[in-house]
Amino acid sequence: MLKLGTLYLIPVTLGEDNISKVLPPDVISIAQQLDTFVVESEKSARHFLSTIKTVKPVRELKLNLLNEHTEDKNLPDLLKPLLAGKDVGLMSDAGCPGVADPGAKLVELAHQKGIRVVPFVGPSSILLSMMASGLNGQQFAFLGYLPVDKTQRNQKLKEIEKRSLSHKETQLFIETPYRNQHMLEAILSVCQPNTRLCVACDISLETEMIVTKSIASWKKSPLPDLHKRPTVFLLLA
């Protein structure tokens, strides 16, 4: 019986190449040995793999795409190398694959087929922001993106704040980077003065900023410029 390959979940940096600071040497070592990957975008994957200096030249690596446009019917094709006994690396564009990432679908299918899944330690903006926020780390929920429509977004913020208060639960969410400033302004206009807000921006980069204050305090101070900067918002009512 043919031995199945292993699906390695390879974390990548959250921004500029500070690989040696955020990835353990053994993670880099295993990634260097692989020659088949499932990636969110080919350009960012090639850049990362070039930086860590894979054993095979990057142009000879097999990169299969899995992103938000990939149809479920095409997922089994991505498993074929694993079913044939080849080890495969799964990578997101940034951070840890499978967390707020389309790679989760492939991981689910791998489990169904009895394929071994091995996650590696690396930067996760969700976990790092939660760690640094000072908010409730015993109970928290990641909500992904909120509605784009202003009315719907504001209503959702009220619901989030209400849930946080009733469950004593930290609420985490993100926004498309070019809409970050609008999100911050919406939070300050909708939420109650005593609600605490953490803004975690450019995590693990030289420009990192992680600040937690009450809504009332945020309103009294100059607002940071979050435009086009990856940011996680955390609320605790």
C-alpha cells in the first residue's frame, strides 16, 4: 500500500522579510526541502521561497493555487500529490495557513482522506494581537470582516459590543487595509465610552503599533494613520 504524503502548514511573515526573527530554524529547514506547494498567490509564494533559499531552484518548484476563487470541485486535484506519497507545503499570503485563510478547506479534505497534517509555529496576527491587547484571553471570538455597507457595519458593531458585554468576550475583527481608517472612526462613533478598543497594526514589523484604550480615551487623542496597514481590531465591553 502506497504511503501517503504529509501536508505541512508553512507559516510566512506578516510583511517585510524578517524571517529569522519570526520563524524557527526547523520550519525554514523543512520548507527548504519541499518541492510542491499549495499557495494563495504565486508571486508572494515565490518571493518567500526565494528568500529562504529552497534546495531546488524556485523556478523548478510546483506551485498550485488555492485562493478565494478556487472552486470546491477543484480541491481533490490539489490532494493528488499527497495521495501519491509526496509531501506538500501549504502557505497563505501572510501568517499561518488555515486561519482566516482558504487553505482550511484543503486541510479539512486532507483529514477526510487520512492524510497527516503538521502545523508549524509562526506569526499569527490574530493570536499575537490577542496576546498583546490586555483584553480577555480566556474567551474571545474572531469575526473576520464586518459588512462594508455603513449602516450594516454600524449595526454589526452594536451587536458585537452587546455580545462582548453579555459574554465578557473579546471580539476580534479585521478590515481591508484601505478601509481601516473608516472602521476606526465607525467604532469610535458607535461604541460606548467605557468599551475598550485595541488597535494592533503592522504586527511583527518595524512599524508595529499595539495600543489599548477606552473609547473615551481614543476620542481624546490623535488617531493613528492606519491607511493600507494590516490591522486587527479588538473590542471588550
